[in-house]
Amino acid sequence: MSDQRLYSALSLILLSLAVAFQSKAAGKPDLSRVTPVPATEPVPAADFFRPRLFAEPQLNPSGTHILALVPLGEDRTGIAVHSIDTQKFETLEGTGDRDIYSPFWIDDQRLVFSLAMEKHLGEGAFVANVGHLQQSYPLVQYCAVGLVGIPESNRRLPLYWVRADLQDGDDRGVIALDTSLNLGPRTNLRAASAFDLQTFQAVRDQNERHFIRSYPKAPGGLGAGYMADRNGELAFAFTAVNGIIALYRFTEGRWEKCPVDLDEIDVVDCGDKPGELVVRGPRRPGRPRALQFMDAATGQLGATLYDDPRYEFVGWLYRHPVTHTIVGLRSYNAGPQTIWFTEEYRQLQKLLNGYFPGKVVGLVNSNQEQSRFLVAVYSDRQPAFYYQVDLAKHSFGPVKNSAPWIDPARMRPMNVMRFKTRDGHELDAYVTLPAGASKQAPAPLVVLPHGGPFVRDAWGFDAEVQFLASRGYAVLQPNYRGSSGYDWMFPEEDRYQFRKMSDDVTDATRTLLKSGLVDPRRVAIMGGSFGGYLAVSGVVHEPELYRCAVTIAGIFDWEQVMQEEKYYQYDTPSYGWLMRKLGDPRKQQEFFDSISPVRHVDQIRVPVFVAHGKDDPVADVSESRRLISALKEFHVPHEVMLVAREGHGIRHLNKELELYERIEAFLAKNLAPVAPVVPAAPAR
């Protein structure tokens, strides 16, 4: 099973300045400016973190309209639909503190999307029609839902997994929803009284009327995910019992268990044939696992799609817009790489690369005739710039620069650095140096381990990295063991040896220090989610290496996490999975002590900045509260930013800017230049 699916349970628990310049106090940023500030001025923090003007664009099947996420209102994300031929566009935004996310075309005139309240509370699935976006209406409200597929047999009946029902919170399995049935506007159940039974019943009944077909729930345990085939029809399911994930295929109206060991095989996507999957695996001694087709009914492996000598596949597959067969893939290893399996697409890629030398050029999607394409062009110094290619007219032109206020000439390049772990493995890290850094003028360093942990940092424009570099800091992003693409290098148990991950971060840091380009006396460690855990682990285990630490939405005591997850063991697979992978805290006290840095705060010798959203559903704010209490107990200097109405990470723009302005000041104070030691004059 893929990292994304197999480790979704853990992801629900773990998840991912200027010395000379001081920002103004946090306030409403000026979002009307869409040009770079003059080169004589520092780049404002808001320019790095403000919403992109254009994100997740998609052509409709005929290629007449482009759908994209856009910033609307005050710190809200909405959608825009742009007519290519008439140049007209219309927009839709949520009310109050609501953002639109995950929009998808149903057909040429209809689209579905989801709403989030306060940037972390899902409010269901909705539908809108081109030309009448403002008259959007709900399909299902106040349920935890996720789109599974859009069947080609009837695209107006999309399939959703109802993970938690409004009625009782139960898993309803997969439901086909009728997007043609408009039962009126959204009902604001959250604004109604808790005892308003009439409003509750109205929402429930409206949801049920959209449920056209209920598929049987997958047997054999708690639901862990569903997949459609290449034509959008329900095809596969994943269930969990005691942390063991099983694969089922849907055939003749029922679920059939597949003879596949998901500890050995990672499911990446569906294949080209009925019952076929694309998988990573099985393990091969001394070599990365190949990307292959597999018959789910028998577990028999088929043809190899991709086989890299250094990395296991991390990326996504590109499909033909009509047949939905796989025609190419995008791989993210040390750097992005596109591989096409047809000569037609190879020639198109070659043509586009010629137009944009030195940039990454990626096909986003196309119309069904493959005459119009959306293309994203980016680099480590430039956010995505979208272009339209019209093969019928032999023309191409810009659609939208997602961040025109960013001047690529003022951004810093991201370079790959390889480092050896203490047990002899070679891993990757990314290094971004500020302007002027050299061996004669080494820069202060911020070590920035990613969250996850089962993801990886990728080469490209990174707003947080560029912000830090603009403030004079070198930035190191180590891909430690457990990062995607490295499974083949390590025994399975190393994927859960969090202390070894911390050691890898240390080894990467010491490797960069040997270059002489960064100041060994001015090193900080900073991260969010699992990266926040690694930041605190770093200053616990390496008290002489770092001058300070910043942690955002971290976890610091794994036994406590498991105790909390135990209460939900009959609703989610998280507890069983953690017991299986991390072990039983009652029997492995020494191990859990070693991976829980809050128990070793007495070893911290440097200041710590702690930030957390008070409504975090992934890493509970109690984790940071315990850390803060321990820092107080052992008189460790620290600063705190706990924010109401924030989930996993700080997402509201005004609070995000306040966070980074405080981080900027914290780093400037604690990474100030160290005065050289002047030998004492000899006694006379």
C-alpha cells in the first residue's frame, strides 16, 4: 500500500529571519499589490506566505473553461471559472470563515467542491454549475467525506466515502451522490441551537435524498480507504484489524479479499486493466523497489513502469484524458523528472522544454481532444507560472502567474547535498544559502526537517525556505530515514526508530558545517508537526550543536499519544497501527522514553519557541502544553504562541504572519553574531 494510504493513520497523529530587518507588528497585509517591492526594500513576510493568485487549475473536458482556486474576500480561498474563448470569468467564495478546496470537474458545465470552516473543519461536498456559480448547493453536509471517483458511465453521480455520518458518526462506506438534485442552499447547522432538532433533521434528510446508491462496506475491520479504477468506478478498499491493513477488490457487487501482503507491497494507483494496480515492491536486496503493474486478484506482478537505481518512486501518474490509461509519470527524487511512455508526449515535452530553458515544465492536464494543454512552469526561485498551449492553433500564452509579487532574481537557489548517516547510508538534503554567504562570511543556519515523517522534501520553490534565506539564514532540509524513496535502504523497523531519524538530521547538519559556508556557532533547528518533534529532539540530544529551537504543532510523548488513541480504537485504525509499529509502552518503557523528548527537557540548554493551534485535531495542543510546563519546571528560556481557532499548523494569514514575525525576532535574538574570543594579554 502507498505511504499516503498505509500511513494515513499515523499522519492523523504526526503530521508536517532578519538580523538587520525587523517587521512591523502583525496587522492586515496589503494584498492589493501584485508587483515585487523595489530591490532597495526587504521583501515583506506577507509576500512569501500570502495565498497564490491561482492554484490547482484544471481544464474542463472540452477545454473551453479553466477551474482554479483563487484568493477571495479577507483571507479566504474560493474558486474561479475562466472562459478561454470569451475571457469572461466568475467566482464563488464561502461565507464567513470558510474556504473552498478540492474542486473537480464533473463534466463541461458542472463541478464539485468541499468547504472547510476555520481552515480545518470539513463541511461536506457541494456542487455548482458554470454560469451560475453563486447558486451552488450542497450534496452532503456536516459529514466527513472524501471523493473516491467520478464514473465515466455517469459523471453526474460521483462516488464519495462517507467516513463519518451526521447521524451517529458511523462509517457509511461509499455512496453515489446525485449532483442533479438541487434541494436548496446550505443549512448552517453550526449556527443553530444544539437542541434544534428540526434543523438537524432537515440537514440529515437532505443528505439522504442525495444518496442514490450505497455500496456495501468493505469487510474485515475498520475502513482505511477506497480506490476507483481508471474509469472512476469503485474498485478497491483497504481495511485494518489490529494495525494490519488488508486489500479487497470489488467484483460482481461484492468484496473479495486479495492475497497481497501490504507490508511488502505499496499500492500507488490503479492500473490500466480491470482489477489491476500499480505498486511499489516487493523488496529487492540492495536495490530500490520498482514501480510495477500487479493483478490484485492473484498478487501476480506484471510489467515494470519505472525503475530508478537510487530511489523508489515518489510522484504521480499522468493519464490519457479519454482512455485514462497511463501515458507518463512525474517523479520527485533529488529533483523533478518527467518520463513519458508515448512518442507524442515526449515530443510535446521536448517542445515545451525548449520554450522554458532552465525551468521545470510540467503538463497539468488537457482537454479530451488533446489540443489544449495547461502547463506549469516553475523553478526553485519562481513559483508556478501557468501557460496554455493550443496545438490546433500552434500557439501558447500565459494564463496566470501564481505569485507575481515574487521577483525570482531576489530568491536563492536550492542545491542538493548528499550526506552519510552514522550507519553508512547516503541520503539527500537541500541547502539554500543567503546572498553573500561564503567561507569568508559564513551564514547562520536554520535546520528545517520536514513533517510526516513518511514524506520527503522536494526541489522547488519553498516559501518558508525563501523567507528564511531573505533574512540572512542558510537553510538545510534533510531527507532523513523514513522519508519517501528510501525504504529499500533500511530494515522495516528503522522506519519507526524516531531517535535514528533525529541522528540523521544531526549527521546532515554536521556534514554541512564541514563546508565552512555556515557558522557552527549560530545554528538553529525548526520544524512543524513531526519536524517540530525533531526540533525538540535535536536540542535534547545535541545540546552543544544548536543555539535555539522552534517547534510548531509537535508531538513529544508517544506513550501519551497512544493512551489517547486507545479511546478511539473502535472508530479509527490508528491505535492498532501504532501498537503494531511502535510497540506496547507498558512492555517497552525504555524505548518510549528514548523517543519522547518531553521526558528529557532537563537536558535542554537553549531557548525554545513553542507554537500550536488550540483546535489541532492531529497533534493535540496538550502536547505543547506539557512541553511548556516542563520548560518552566527546568527553567529553560522559552516563548509561547498558542492560537485559538487554528488546527494543525497556523493557517489564518494574519496569525501566520504574526507567527513568522515572532520566529524572525526569536532567531535574530538567539543567532546574533558571536563575538570572537580575544586571547588575554600576557602578564607582565
